[in-house]
Amino acid sequence: MQSIHIILLILGYFGVLIGISFFTGKSANNSTFFKANNSSPWYLVAFGMIGASLSGVTFISVPGWVEGQQMSYMQMVFGYVIGYTVIGLILLPLYYRLNLTSIYTYLGDRFGTFSYKTGASFFLLSRVIGASFRLFLVANVLQLILFDTYEIPFWITVIITILLIWLYTFKGGIKTIVWTDTLQTLFMLISVGVCIAMISRELQIDDLFAYVSENKLSKIFFFDDIKAGNYFWKQFFSGAFIAIVMTGLDQDMMQKNLTCRNLKDAQKNMFWFTIVLVIVNFFFLSLGVLLTDYAQAIKIDAHKDQLFPLVAMSGKLGVTTSLFFLLGLIAAAYSSADSALTSLTTSFSIDILEIDKKEDEKEQIRIRKRIHIIFSFILAATILIFKYFIADESVIAKIFQFAGYTYGPLLGLYAFGLFTKLKIKDNLVPFICLISPFLTYLISDYSKIYLNFDFGFFILILNGTLTFLGLLSIQKQYSNE
């Protein structure tokens, strides 16, 4: 696949997205940008959320994870089902009843201003890190297969990547994203299907399910070692809580749900989204089995996050596979990154600056546009930091590890708010939410050293529990306190 083909593909792809933004951004205001005027069809939201949930991380890292972890990731996926059920039955009714634009407004109503600002701040930190990790994958692959050829520095690749997102989101916001994510999810799923078909043909596989089920890498359930990071119950419950915090307590994902016409539509969206997501993740892991076997068969030395890109772009599977791989990668990454930029803008504008309380609508729009630009620069800077300082591990593992520390306080705050009626000393909440991740790190680190016990992704639950206990310690003893 020649460089000119890649350039034409990128230009054509983003030409379509910018065209969609032109039509969806007509007569756009802040209500359009933040909530799409509550007019999104639920089935479009559900389909688009698949791409936003999977992202470039799933596209690259999950297949590459199979070689070392087999198909243990499905244990977390099964846990997702429990988490999404909690979102549909508990969190969505709460958000719709309160008619929220930012879901962190709930914390202000329940506890006070300090809790509200703390929750929003942890989301901003979590989403900046998560979105940057995801975009790093795409920028790195584009650098490898295209920009290195022209000796273009990585930082320019990053700026181009962020600029393209800004171009088609700055006006229509979430209304544009509901439609572009639908298209991008379609591209991503088609590309996975094409790659599976082409590798199956090369390996002369007649029955994909039989091949995967009989493969030595297809083991899903791990009950042997309770101390191991991939022990079933650790990953299952971690998956449930990761789904709750990274979807239900995340402004990015919930902002799409809150664009539906009503609660019933939002719950239908969550139901179908859950079913399709489980199936799609299974196919990604199956693709990982095929890629690992094929790389060994043709003697390509590729592992982890390099496995899928190197095999797909090697030319041995033909130009069609390379073309669809690149299309799927771009679609997967941008379907999560574009909504991340929009949700960051929304949360900072509403939660931190409270622009919705300003009477001048033109001033609101002006501030929102500036925040949109600022977060574009923040994402670019974070990607560059990740590039030069991150350890050499699968990105998906890094994302879930960071999520355990940054989403844990949100989990504790919402659990305390929903499942107790206690009041707390609001001004002490920031200290509790800062101390809990620190204690989580110490407990996790020392347990691994002295007890040979790996918390794995279970650190999210540990962090949330410590936050919950911390909130108990600062409860108000008297109603007049």
C-alpha cells in the first residue's frame, strides 16, 4: 500500500466527517453542542456507542493481548453486562429525573460544591488520560506507516490528529458526534470482518468457531490462582465496576445517552448496546488468535500492540486488508476521541466555569469555543508525554490501571450518595478523594511485594471502597453541623 493511497484515504474519510458536521452544525447553539436538543434516535446512539466504547485501544491492544493473556479479557466483558445493567436500571433513571446536562451536577445536589467540583475534576483527569492513550495508538501507527516516510516528526502527527477532530466537532458538538460515531462504528466492524476473512483464507480455516475453540490461546476462564491478576472473580467484578465508572459515571459516555428523547429510549439503547458489545469483543479476541497464529506461520516478529498493525500492513494479506485495517483503526480511534473532546469541553464549561448560569448566550458560546481549543492542546501535550515516558506495555492494560486510580473516587462518591442517606462535611471531600488513590497504590504495591498478590484491575474496587470508608469518616454527626 503506497503512501499516496493512505493520504487519499485519510483526506476522503475526514472529508465525509466534516461534511456531516456541516449539516448537523447548522443553527447550532450550546443546547445542540451539549445535548443535541434531546432529539437523538436511540438506535443511532446505541450503535455509535459501540465504536466509542471499543476505540483504537480495543482495535489494536485486545488482539495483541491474546498472545500473553489468552482470551481472559472475556471475563471482564462478562462483568460489563452486570455493570451496564446497573447503569440502565439505577443511573439513567436518576440522570433523566434530574434533567442533567452534566452528570456531576448530582454530586452538588447531594453533597455540596466541593464534592461537585471534585467529581468533575476527576472525570476531566480520567478522560484526558484515557483519550490521550487512545489517540496515541493511532498517531503512533500513522507515524510508522506514513509520516516516517516523509521524515515528519511525531509531534506534527499529533497536532494533525487533534486538528482533524477539532474541525468536525467545534460547532455541532454531541449532535455531530451521534451521527459520525454511527458511521465510524460501521467502518470499524466491517474492517474487522474483512481482516478475519482474509486471515482465515490464508490459514485455510473452514470453521472459524471450531478453530478458535480448539486453539491453545482460546482459554477464557481462569480459576486456578487467586493471587494472579487474571483470576476470574477479580476480572469479572472489575469488569462490572469498570463498566459502571467508565460508562455510567463518565460524562463522555452518558452525554450520548442524555441526548435520547426520553428515559425509555436511553434504556433500550443500553440494552442493545450491551448485547452487541459482548459479541464484538469476542470477535476481536478471535481475531487476536488468528493474528498470533498467522504471524508465527509467516515468521513476523510482532507482539502486543504491534501485532495487528505489522501483520495487516505487511502486504502479505493484500492491499484490501491494509486498506480496511487503516480505515478501521482511524474509525475506532476517532469515534472515542471526538466525543472525549466534546465531553471535556462540556464538563469544564458547565461544572467548573458554570457558563450555563450566564445570561448572555453569545458569551456562553464564546467561552465554550475557547475551552474546546484549550482541551485540544491539552490532549496533544498529554499524548506527547505518553509517547516519551510510558512503559512498554499494552495500552489497554495501562488504561484500566489508570482508570482504577482516577475513577475510584467517583465510584466511592456515587455509591455513598446512592446507597446511604448520610450527610458529609463537604469541604473535606477533596482530601478523601486524593488520599484514597494514594493508599490504593501503597496497598497494591506492598501486597504484590510481600504477599505475591496481584490486585490487577481490582484496584478500582479497592480505591472506591477506601473512598467510601473515607466519606463515612467525615459524615456529619448532627443535622445542624
